[in-house]
Amino acid sequence: MAFKSRLHCIYLIVSAYLTITCSSLSIPAPDLPSTYESVSQLRRDAIVTGGEELRILPLGDSITRGEGSSDGNGYRLALYDWLQLENDLDYIGRLTTGTMVDNHHEGYGGFPIDAIEALVTSKYPEQPNLVLLMAGTNDVIQKHNLSTSSAALDKLVNKVVNAYPDAVVLVAEIPPLLNPKREARRLEYNSAIPGVIKKYVDDGRHIAVVDMGRVKPEYINATDGIHPIDEGYRLIADAWYGAILAARYKGWLGELTFATHNTLGGWISDSTWTLEIVTYGVMSLVVLFAVRKLVNKAIRKYGTRLSL
Ligand SMILES: *[C@@H]1O[C@H](CO)[C@@H](O)[C@H](O)[C@H]1NC(C)=O
Ligand SMILES: *[C@@H]1O[C@H](CO)[C@@H](O)[C@H](O)[C@H]1NC(C)=O
């Protein structure tokens, strides 16, 4: 009968659909973010689940504090907003600045690295599991001997790593300085960071340098030539976020699963969607069978007078 073959046709379409969706269940994890574009892409496409609570210590100088940002939060609010979609999180530190609710940090304005090092303690009650360290700008500006500053950075990292051996420690490059002489010294300082952390990396510590290359000079306040403007702070948050994703991808901060949302396969591999599609699939099969039963019954009753 004509409608019967139509039903067969629907069965074929439904089973083909289920076959296609099931065969696209496994998708490769996205590449680790290295550029601004790929981080934005990743944020758009990825669902990150399964991470543990992040207890974040923002550590450094006035840039960590958020000097010059219009709300006084610096990078901390944007980063908080992004991370809280995926994780419970808590900012740690004895200082509080900015309009955001959880506005804790350890960003000491005007302090070079040795002074920051002297203040860091092993007694933060919340026990950070993620340290965002950005320091060195004042060493550059205040004309410290940069070899000494690198040694101070080593001492600071050492102190943090010893106090919180399980914490992920992300060490940022410092952002551009608009005065050319300072800028030259900044590049010199930044280029020494990988050498400072190498021994910790070799030791298997969960530590990495964070590339701040996306914070271009146009994102620095032209008046003071030092502090980022709002867009610059957002880009710093972006860089931290990418590095945190990468750290979690490495398994440094609990279990992590990626699911991209930009493909059919990606949608399916997200467990919620898989569940829904399986449910809807089963439901539509049940409905199809019920309809077929009704139609058959009607045909038996009305015979050829029925036209669908
Ligand atoms: C900086 O310190 C290093 C090591 O202490 C020393 O060898 C160097 O001469 C110093 N540089 C300057 C410009 O003082
Ligand atoms: C740059 O800094 C000055 C003084 O610190 C401030 O008045 C101004 O609003 C800042 N500009 C921008 C774009 O943030």
C-alpha cells in the first residue's frame, strides 16, 4: 500500500538520522589556545565541565589590582564571569578593590618583585589551587637590575610553589610600556621568564608562562603609558582564560572534557543533547508505531474509503 511504503520511508530516514548522529559521537578535542582568535573560538565552541572549584590567587602589582580600569576590577571581573559559567570559583587575597562582589586579590601597586615576594604568605586560609602571577612592571620602570629581578621572580615562584605544591602557577609576561626605553627593558625582562621557570617545569611542577602578546600598545593608557585601558584588561583576562583552559586540558585542575558546539557531532557529544536526542528518537519511534497501529485499524474498518 502507498502509505505503508511512506511509513517505511520515514523509518529509513529516522534510522539514517540516528546512524549519522551516533557515528559522530567521538570528536577530537580542540587545539590548545595560543592566539586571541583561537581563545575566543574556544570560548564560543567549548563546554568545559568536570573541573574542581578554582581558588584563585591574583598576585602582582597595580595591574593585578586593576589600576586605571573604569570599574577598578581590572582583568578580574571578565575572567570571573567566564570561569563561573564552568566552575565554582573564589578569588583569594587580603586586598579588596573594584566594584565586583568577590574582589579579593594580592595586587600591590608600585611594588617590584622582591617586595611582593616579601608579602606572599603560605597562610591563605582558602589554599589557592591556581596562582595568577603578573609582576615585574615596577622593576622595569624603577630601573632595577633585571638580573636581580629575575632572581627575585625565582624566589617568589619558589615560595609560592613550596607553599602550595599542588597549585597551578601561571606566570604572565608583563604588558607593553609606551616609553621606548622602558619597552626595551620590558622585552628583556619578559624574555628571561621562561629561563626562570624552566627548572620548575623540569621538576614536573604545574607551572607555565602566559603569553600576553595580544595586549598590544594601543591597549595601554596613553596618559600614563603603563596601565591597560579596559580593552587591555579584557585581553589580559582572555590570556589567563586560555592558559587556564590549557592547564585544565593537561589535567592540572581536575578532570576536563571538551565538547565543541559548532558541529552536529559537537552538539551530540554534549551529554545533555545526547540524552535529548536519544529520548526524542525513542519517542518518535513509539509515536510512529502508535500511528501505524491506528491507521491499520482505520483501514481495517473503512477499507479503501480512507485516503491519507
Ligand atoms: C646586574 O646584576 C648582575 C648580577 O648581580 C651583575 O653581574 C650586573 O653587572 C648588574 N648589571 C648592572 C647594569 O648593574
Ligand atoms: C588614562 O589614565 C588617566 C589618568 O590616570 C585617566 O584619567 C584616563 O581616563 C585613562 N584613559 C583611559 C582610556 O582609560
